[in-house]
Amino acid sequence: MSDQVPGSGESDYATPTVTRKRQNRISWIWLVPVVAALMGLSLVVRTWLQAGPEISISFNTAEGLEVGKTQLRYKDVNVGTVQSIGFNEDRSKVVVKAELAKEVADLAREGTNFWVVRPRLGVSGVSGLGTLLSGAYIGVDAPEGGNGQKKATKFEFEGLETPPAVTHDRAGKRFRLKAEDLGSLDVGSPVYFRRITVGRVIGYELDKTGGAVNVEVFVDAPNDQFVTSGTRFWNASGVDFSVNADGLKVRTQSLVSMAVGGVAFEPVYTARGADQPAPPDAEFQLYGTEAQAKANPDAERFDIRMRFDQSIRGLAVGAPVDFSGITLGNVTAINLDFDDKAKRFYSVVDATLYPERLGRVFEEVRKRAERDGDVAGNRLLAGMIGHGLRAQLRTANLLTGQLFVSLDVFPNAKPVEFKPSTPAVIPTVPGNLDQLQQQVSNIVAKIEKIPFDKIGEDLRATLSSTSRLMNRLDKQVAPQAQAVFRQAKESLAQINALVSPDGSLPVNAERAMQELGRAARSLRALADFLQSNPEALLRGRGEDPIPGAGPVRN
């Protein structure tokens, strides 16, 4: 086989050319993950845009709460879910983080309350029984109406351990009552008006001064319109006993008030502002009994001060201030002070008076004081003190020794000039007990002036003379007296024998009486004869007439 020489015999064929196809750098298959990523990103953005605010709520315990299951409910509508449960820095509280729905983001603001709803047994009854099947949830209570921005303004809250007594969506008014003590009242105790339950006690706390208890009550609408500026509240707990001329009276609002306490109110139409509804959060005095609440109007208070230089043992804060049998006020404070001039301590008693209890007199004084720009209480006291008004401590109970302050007029009291001040100063006079002690002291002083030593010497001399006299009587007079008694006895025996029935004196007396009787009959016969024959006095007695011979002169 011979070798072929290139170019010989094959010059008629063209040299082939190889061309490569150009490939794209990005494949269409990458569009799938890109679209998936965009969709995921849109979902994340959408979720982020639709997510509500995250808030933290502090509770004492996390009983009944579960992450991802426990709901937040506002008016029984699910508005969020618990996301996590942890502790605060010192582990004294449980911090629950929850996410609210975006459409209710404005629930996270000031005034919103959170609490765990679980079965509870309280004064007002049983609540939260539905959670036995559905499980516990966090209740939400917020003021009605949004903040205008639909945004959260507060993110940390302190959860309530008990449900609020009144939610913000409940129609009615809140009122504050000031009482001396709480008594048997508790949160949930009913509020009565004409023995109908119209509200409840929603809270209480000790006053900042420590001298009273502030009780907060809620009266439901439309009954809140009956609470006016002249309304009186009183503690209706238990049973109220009263004994008067009508006998024994027992009053109680209901069996519930006997067990859990209660508050009752009634408008006093004679009080000032009785026709004007009271505004929300108005403050009233909580009286102990219905009788105290319905006493004479006492809207205007007037503070007084009294100085007593005597012992005030038995006088306590709250003791009545009496005027002519009417309680005008009460003692509010008792203190001690020192008199530099007299170098002795004295008692300062502060009290509050209610001049309106005086009735028409104070109304007239008030009109004149308002016309002249003066204080009615000062003007009234100035006139009464000028006429002898003084304060005096008197005994209210002899067994317990309790005292009260009596305002009375003493015409013989020393004149005192009244100077207006705050509080007004009322002069005092010693009490009845002090006056008695003074009288006893005076008597003792007079007794001390009696010369008992000289009287004793005279008495001893008198007793000595009496002893000598008695000895003389015993030795000299007694024997003679015995002889006289014996003679008297003998004489009485003789007289007894003389006057005995068979004695000579009765017999002779009987004979004498017989003779006197015969003499009397003779005189009677003589008188009859002389009456029939008066001429016998001159002629003498004639012959006896023959019976039946002639007329007989009567």
C-alpha cells in the first residue's frame, strides 16, 4: 500500500470547521429557590407587619399557665397568647411574656389590668368555673376607647392576684367612704339602697394619717343617680339593736349583711345639696349606725379647742360633745402641754362641732355672717361665750368612768373675751367631780380648824365627872330608890285589894248608886206630881183621890 501524499488527489474536499454552542451563565432552575425565598420573605414581612406588641406581666405564680396555649381574653375574646414564662432578676416574681393581636395593640396602655382567671370562691360567690374544662387564661380589663393611635404605650405590667371587683366597662360611679374602722366589711360586701343591692365594696386601705380607713364602693347605674351630695352612708353589718320608749327594736339589711357585712345609704333631704347627684369619686363619711347617719345635718364642720387643768382620765377620742342633750360633735384629739407661768401640765382637747345641728338659730347667724363677711361659727360662739357658755367634763357612765364634754351656760362664770382663731378656743370650768373634790377639800380644811385636842380634854373631864356621878348614884341613890320602889309596890297591892270585885270600895259604890237611883225616881215622881198639881206648892198635898171618882188632870 503506497502512502498518499497530502494534497494529491484530495484537493477537491473542504476542510471541516468545528463551532461550539454558547451556554447561558444562569440556569432557569435557580428561579425556583429565588421565588420560594421571595415568598418566604413576604410571609415574614407580612407576619412582622401583622404581629402585635409583646408585653410582660408579673405574677406571684404561674399556676395554670402554659406557653403557646394560655390565651389573653378581653370581654371573652382572644386577644393574645402567652409566648414564654420566666423569672425576674431576684426570682421573686414570675414574668409572663405575651403577644397581643395588632388590632388590639392599644390595650397595652396605662390603666389596663391583667389577672389569671381560675376557679375562685369569694364573698360575692363562685367565679371562673368555666376554666375547669378550658383551662386558666389571663383576663384583660382596659378603659374603654383607644388612645387615638392604635399603638402600645406600655409594655410592662404588674398582674393582679385577684380579679378586679369592677371592670371599666361596668356602668356606674365610684365613691370613697371614710370610716373610723373597717368593721366586718370586705371586698365584695354589698351596698344597699332601701334594702336592695345596688353595688358593692371594691376596695379599702388605711388612710395615710393612720387615723381612718378609706373604703371604696361602686354603685351600678342607674341607681348611682340616687347618691346625692346630701347622702349619708352607714355600716349595715350585723344586727342593730335599740331600746327606747317603744321597746326593743332589731334592724338588719339582710342575712348576707349579717355574714359578710354591708353598706347602706339614703339621701337626707334636709341636708345641703340633697337634690344634686354626687360626682364620681366623691368622698362621704361612713357612720357606724343608721341613727348616727340620720342625725341632724352636719355638712359644715367647725373645729374648737379646750384647755382642762384637771385629770381627763376616762375621756377618749370620739367622745361626744353635748349641748342641752344634743350631740353637737365629737372629740378628735387629746394632747398635753406645759404652762410656763403656772409650772404645770394641762390637757388640750380638740373637737369638731357641727353647728347646723342647732337648726334655725345657726341658719340665721350664717345669713348675717355671710352678709357681713364673717365666719358664722365665730359669731355664734362669741355671743354664747359672752352669755356664759363654758365647756365642762361630765361623767357619762358611773360604772366605767367614761367622760364626755358638755357645753353649758354658767351665768356666774367669770367673763372671758372671745378672740377668733383656728381652731376656736372655748373656756372651761371644773367638772362636777372636781367641784365635789373642792368642796370636800374645803370641808376638810374647816375640820382641821376644829380644836380636837381641847375637845378631847373637855371630854375626858366630862367623862370623869360622869363616872363620879354614876358611882354616887350607885352608892347613895340606888338604895333609896329601891326602898321607894318597895313602898310603891306595897301601895299598889293595897290599891289592888281595895278595887277588887269583892272589896269594900266596889260594894259601897254599888250601894251608893242604888240609893242615887231611888232618889232619882222619887224626884221624878215629885216632878210629875207638881206638874199635875202645881197648887200643892201653896196648899200642900190634899187627900188622895179615889180612883175613878173624878177627872184626872194630866
